[in-house]
Amino acid sequence: MAAFVVTGRAFAPQVTFLSTATARSYLASVFSSFGRRVVAFVAGFGRFGRFLGDVARAVPDVRTWGAQTASQMRRLGVDSLPIALFIAAFTGIVLALLASYVMTGAVPRYLVGTLVTKTITTELGPVLTGLALAGRVGANIAAELGTMKVTEQVDALETLAYNPYAYLVIPRVLAGIVMFPVVVAFAMAMGIFTGWFSATHLLPISNAEFVRGARLFFLEFDVRYGLIKSASFGFAITLIGCFLGLTTRGGAEGVGRATTRTVVYSAEMILVLDAFWAVTLLRS
């Protein structure tokens, strides 16, 4: 048998083997944990399906959700404009400088305008704005409805003969569908403006060159494509926030979990929808 000598003392290597019963117990715990996760995942889909059914049944209650929609449009849309414009402004500046850095040599300088307008309208404008609003709007909805749920305010609405889905969910989802494209449209305009300003003032590009590149490959479809995506982002973010908010349990800790999950799931759904619309509308 081999031995190891350390500071004059000999140590024989020791190997510990798990007994058959211990190995079986360990494997059982692993499979049990995996099974619980699968069951919880499937049950979550079931709860979401039931939630969608309750929302669909609340749609005819126009008197309830119609009175709340305008205020939600202001909260979700108008109040979100500053952060959207801030992100779009610096996105336009970075795009213009990056395009000038990449397009050197034989590439015409007017293509800086093409890259800025195409990228802002089709991709970065909707996606970056959607990710920002996932944090602001989605988290706000989840925290608000989650707090109402754990403090039994949702149950109080039912005792007052209000449908909580018509009163709380539908106005927010409609506001997201309508106002997200509006916010994204302003963000597009801001991004293109700051891209033009930085290109003409910080780079050796004239106003005529930038406008030429912007108009050369411009298509109305680019704007429609970005607005369609942003409407789907608004639908997904508000629906996820409402669902996780109304299924909150566990007090303040549960509200925190619901808020975090809303931001994560909304960001993931934005990327999924972005790929979906690209495959659906851009494939010729």
C-alpha cells in the first residue's frame, strides 16, 4: 500500500464509500426535489390559465374598467416618459459615435445616419425602453397589487361587488398596450435627434450627410415594426405584473418576491417576443 510522508509521519490514503442505503436516499431526495419543481411549474401554468379566464370574463364589465383606464394610462405612460427619453438620448449618442468608429475607410460617412435611424426604430428603441419599463411599470404593478392582496384589500373589493379583475387588471393591461407604443415613439424621436446632434457636432459629418443616410434606407415599416413590438411588450409586462401581484402570499416577503420575479420574467418575455416578431415579420 502506498503511503504519503508529511513532516516525518506516514499517512495512508483513505477512501470513503457511500453505503447502498445512503446512495438510494440521496438519489430519492434529488428526484423528489426535481419532481416538486416540475409539479410547481405545471401548477403555475394552471394558475395562469385560470387567471386569463377570470380576466376574459371581466371584459364585459366596461363600467368598472372604463373609469380606471385613463388614470392608469397616465401612470404607466406619461409618468414613464422621463426615463424612456433619458435612455433613448444616450443610446442615440453612443450609436452615432460607435457607427463612426466602425465605419471607417471605404464606408461612406452618411451611413452613420442609416445605422442610427434603423437601429433606433427597429431594435434598441423598443427593447431598451421595454426593459426599462419592465423595472418601473412591472415592478410597480406587482408591488401595488401584491400589497393589496396580502392586506386583503382585493377581498374587500369583492365584498363591495367589484370584480377585482375588471377593477385592477384590465385597466392596467389596456394602458400598457396603448401607452407603451406612445412612449417608444417619443423614445425613437429622442434617440434619432441625439444621434443627429452628436454626429453633426462631435464627428466630421455634415447635416446633409446624416439626413441623406437617414432617408436613404428609411421605410415606414421600420416604425410600425417597432411600435408593434412595443405594444406586445406592454401587454406582457402588465399582464405578468398583475398575475404575480394577485397571487402574492407571505406578507412583505412575498411582495418582494413577486416584484423581483415580475422584473425577471418581464425581461425574459421581452427578449422572447423580440425574437418572435423578428422571425414573424422580418423573414421574407
